Amino acid sequence: MPHHVDVHVGKRIRQRRWLIGMTQQKLADLVGIKFQQIQKYETGANRVSASRLWDIGQAMSVPVSFFFEGLSVDDMAPEGDATVPNDLLGDKEAMELVRSYYSIPEAQRRRLFDLARVLSDVA
């Protein structure tokens, strides 16, 4: 059974890869491995070594710390928020929303953000 930290790191790899529109094959080519290995990392089936995680971060322009964001120092389990689902990274609709949001020009994006805040305060 995969360790929950490995699963979390894999989800963060998948999330970042998906948000920047990179295929598993492209990431694998940049890192110098086969795409099947990327699949195993993303599911947590295989652990990612420190040096490989460094290479993946470089290929996707994020620091290594990015892959650990959202883990609690106390128990090394994902932190909970009553308003946010525990598996936000695995929610395809949420990820599509984030990707779409960042494709909107900045001025309109700010107005959309303000509208969302108003709507969430009303709910």
C-alpha cells in the first residue's frame, strides 16, 4: 500500500503537469525516464527519489517544496478545511476551473475573483 506522502507528492506532480498542459510523455522526456514511471509516481505506486523530484521540479518550473505543500507538519497528513474537499487535487472539475481561470486576462480575472467572493459570502 502506498504511503500517503507518496500519494500526495504524486498528486502534486499530476496537478502541476496538468495545469501547465504537459503530457506524461513530455515530462518523462525532460526528466529522462519512461512515461510509465511518471504514471507510477503520480499514483504513489512508486516513490520519487530526491534527485528525481528535483529534476521534475526543474522541468515544471517549481521548487521541490511545491510537492509537499498541503501536508501538515504535525501528522504529515493533508490539512483539512471544512469548505474545501480533501482531494481537491484529484477533482477534475476544480482543476479545469483553475486552468480556465488562469487563461482569462488579468483584469477580467480580478473581476471574476471579486464576483466569486461576493457569491460565496451570499451562500
